[in-house]
Amino acid sequence: MAPPDDEQDPDWRMTVNLLAIVAVLALLGLGFWLLRELHQAGKAQDCLSSGQRSCRQIRTP
């Protein structure tokens, strides 16, 4: 029979909580990156659909 949740090892619970935080932060970062990429793709598509020929963005340092 498994021990109740209140009797779990505190070190194990801390490790699991830290892993959950890392997973959530990774998902948030991935979501932010995906939104940026979709926004840039939408801007490029709008530029192309307006008939312009120089739609490629040149990134400067």
C-alpha cells in the first residue's frame, strides 16, 4: 500500500516540482517562438499578396 501524499519524501517532491516548472517554462518559450514565427509569416504573406516584389526582410546587426 502506498503512503499518503503527506508522507512523501520532501526532496522527491521538490525535484518533481522543479521538473514541472522547467516543463511549463519550456512550453511557454516554445509558444512564444511559434507566435513570433507565425506573425512574421503573416506579414510576409500580406506583403506578397499586395503585389510587392521586395518583401524579403534583411536583418541588420
